[in-house]
Amino acid sequence: MLAQQVTGSGLFYESHLAALVRGEMSRTRVMREAEMRLEQAATSGSERTANDRHAARDAGGTNTTIDPRLAPLVRQQLELLAGNVFQWQGEAWSGTPMRWSIEQPPERHGEAATPEPTTAHEAITSLSLTMPGLGLVEAKLRLGTEAVEIDVWTESDTGRRLLAADRETLRRRLRDAGLGEATVRLISESAT
């Protein structure tokens, strides 16, 4: 569910267009992007908007107006470009608030993606959520090409005991999911 929200958020619209051109993504999938839905609504709703765009172009100007419905998405895209950090806040599921960020390590900022990793960690992701029975849980995951490292903190003693008891199960599931060897550390201070 979270992967769908990130993928369909519109943040990666331009890269999805490039994938469409390369034949790696279907047109139907790109048409579900937020920008496409808003563009379709805007173009079908008013000829005046198109006439305004043509008049601005003919007068030598540019149309710099952003549809107010796109403003939060544009702001998020600009922040992602400026800092290489994606941030999301919402509900992981009903009644479970969550904060999530994904960042590229500083050594990789501005580099073109290469098949060979140049650092031990390809991405760092942090999340914070409040879960029934565990309370507030914070985790920082450092994802590499062959391994994942996770630091987990929870505010409750019950949460710490449950996480400690299931640490090996989590390591096995991460390995089985193709993330390589997993190191899971329970830490005493907030992870994020």
C-alpha cells in the first residue's frame, strides 16, 4: 500500500514518462498519475485556459500559473530535488499515524545512478508510527545492495520485549524478501 502511494504520488512523474518512452511502463499506468488526472480535468473543463495559454505564448510570455490542486505536489517535487529526501506523513492504516522519509546518502547526491554501488548504503529510510500494543516505534533502515541494517526504538517496555522476541523472525523475513543479510538492533534512544 505504501509503495503504491509513493509510486502514484506524482513525485516520480517525469521518470515514469521516461520509462514509458523506453517501453518499461504502460501508458495506462502513467495516465493514473496525479498530473495526468489534473491535466485531463483542466483540458476538458475549459477552453478559456487553453486560449489564455496561447495568448501568453503569442505575446512572448510564458504561462507560469500552477493549478492550485498541484501546488502541494510541486512543492514536494522541488523539495525532493533540492535535498534528495522524500517525506510522507499520513496513516499506515486506519488509526495508525506514520511519518516516513527516504533519502539518498550524502555521498550519492547529484550522482547519476550506476549499477555499481559507490557507497555501502544506497538509501536510508526512517519511519515513526504509533502502533497498538507497541506504542511509538521509530526505525532507521540503511539499505545496501547486499544487506540491510535496522535500528529500532520503542517507547514502551512491552514493545521492546515484543521486538526483542521477534528479532530473528524479522531478520529471516527480510532475507527471504531479497534484502540480503539483516542486522536488527534495538536501541535505547530514538532512532529518527
